[in-house]
Amino acid sequence: MNTEAFTKYESEVRSYCRHFPVVFKKAKDAFFIDENGEKYIDFFCGAGAENYGHNNDFIKERIIDYLSQDGIIHSLDLYTEAKREFIEFFETKVLQPRGLNYKIQFPGPTGTNAVESALKLARKVKQRRTVWAFMGAFHGMTLGALALTTDVASRGGAGVPLENVVHIPAPYMFPELDVIKYMQTLLDDDHSATEKPAALVVETVQAEGGIQVFSVEFLQDLRKFCDDNDILLIVDDVQVGCARTGTYFSFERAGIVPDMVALSKSIGGFGFPFALTLFKPELDIWSPGEHNGTFRGNQIAIVAAKAGLEYMLNEKVEEQVANKAIIEEKYIREEIIPLDSRLSYRGIGLVWGIDFEKIPDEKFCDKVQEICFENKLIIEAAGRKNAVIKTMPPLTISEKTLIDGLKILKKAIEEALKTLNN
């Protein structure tokens, strides 16, 4: 395949293509197809942007119909019919049935911008500059969100100090540490040298952090801690929202209500750039235009997003995820983990990680990823030292294709273990 245009003219910042060095031409459901017609199972899912599968027919029909009628494509934040229909549907069919009362902000069309707008609003509301986040977090690549993010490689690209954020040990890092008590001590101790934050930002599942699932009890304690101390709780649901964990919002399993929620990726319905920042009505103290962007409220994405929500509800995608999660967890536990005593796994819904940290080869996960690709499975690595292989297929994947992909993964781990032993 001819990749000269990419290697000659595209910036060296490109990353995913280095792991999957073929030219792709088409995609459908849970498959990519390259220029030569070779078919690959997708366990990458656009980093969580294609929850409803590639070229979902139901959503595509709505998009084509909208385009055929010369629907508005770009309108900044003007009132449009498409936006009204989306807002009404999202409020009445998604938020209200879950007992959630949120105002909706349309920031720029990326997840990092949803986080940025939440940070700005939290600081404006509380009149405090500091924000807390957890070690292991990934919240975006623009400077405010990057200050929350903890991996060395991402932070190294900033070129300036990343300030006004205090990072708290994640609950899985030190099992003996009472993280809630630790945070309370930071607030109460007059020698902690720590300012009271405007907000605490959390992913209920740290995906890029290595599929670290925060417990229901911890999330509930976190909500109480924020209430007790007048701190806003912001949930970043950019990657693990939109039914990825088995409920539309990842925090539903804990029965908590965040003060703010950042959504992007699959809220775009069809892989279109789209983001939302949700917040309790009393927090809506923005001045007009105080946070904006040329492509906020992308109309095509709005149409696709509403269709995606309809599809999610009509097809009972949340139930599908819950059922497939049982299948995947069982396969990993019974077929993959017994391959080597040093392997471990964790996950929820349709996001699972197999941890190779105890394998004495820092490139082991890379080898597994390469062998998977050779056998037509696209899969990503995550976590500390990129030692966790992350399974993130479309939520609509068939049970057969899910198992087929897991079989390729098992074979890849077996082959990588043989090279290690040799």
C-alpha cells in the first residue's frame, strides 16, 4: 500500500497509524476494511467515538435525509430546528427518566473543550482557582484539561507549566490509604499547603489509566466529600459515557448526581465531532459568549446525536452491553488469564483491560498488539508503561464477532509468551 503521502508530508505527531500501518478504505459495524479488501475486527472503536458501530444504518439514514433537505450545516449558536429537537429529546428521554436536571452547554466539538468549559465555569462559580484530579487521569490535551492529565508523555508536550491542579492518589494505587480521609486532611490541616479547590474532576473508570474501575462505594463517598466541603464534582464521561459501562452515564451505577458532566466522542452519534457540558441549573452563571467556539453545536453532529440516542433506546443498547459484558468477562477469566499466572484483568461493561505489568518485558504489550494486528484485530494499549491491552469494541458488536476478536487476542498473547520464554 502507498503510504508515502503520510510519511512524507504528515506531521510526526501521528500515532495510531504507526501501530496499524495500512491504508483503510471502508468501515461497517465492527469492522475496518483496507485498500486490499482485508477485513479487521475493531476493538478500538475510535477511542470510544463509534459506540453504535461504523456507518450505523439507522443514524446514516437520518443524516442523509437531513442533507437531502438542505438542512443547516453551520450556524454557530443560532436557534435551529435540529438543535431544538435534540435538546427536547435529550432532556425528556435521557435526563429526566434518570432523575437528572441539567442545563446543556454546546462548547467546542471535542472532549477536551467540554472539560475546559467545565473548569472555567467551576472556577467562576466558586471563585477559586485550584482544581483536584486523580493520578492516572486523562482529561484532554488542551492546557487546562492537560493540567488535569497525568501521563508524562502528554504533559511533556505542553511547553509551559501546568498549574492550579492538585493530583490525589487514585484509590487503587495505595489500598491501605483512605483517600477520602487524605483529602479531608488536606483541607483541614493548616500545614498542608493546599488550597480548597473549586472542583474535583473524576473519570469513574480511568480508561487511558489502564481500565481502573472506581468502586460504587468510593464514588458515593466522593459525592459526600464534595457536598460536605462545598466542592463541585465534575464527572468526565467523554470516553466511558454513552452506555459504554452498561448505563448511559457511567456514574449511574453509584446512584450519584455530579454537579457537572463532560460528554463527547459517542454523543456525536456517527463519529462526528460533538461535545456537551452538562451542569446543574443554579451553576449557569455564564455571560453571553463567555465561552464559545466557531463549531459549537455542529448541526450534522446534532442530527446524528439525536438519532444515536433514539437507536440506543430503541435497541436497548444498555441491556446489550450488560449481556455482552458477561460473555467477555467469562472469556477473559476462563480462556486468557490462565495462560500465565502474571496476568490480571479488570473492567466493566464493554471496556476491559488485560494487565501485563508483571511480565518482565516492557515491550510485551506492544508485541501483543502487533500480533493482533497481523491477525486482523485492531486493539489499543493503555495504562502505566502502556502495559494494559484495552478491549473497546462497538457496543453493537455481535456476540460471534466479539468472541472471534477475543480468540485472536488469546492467540496473540500465547505467541508473545512463547517469544518471552525463548
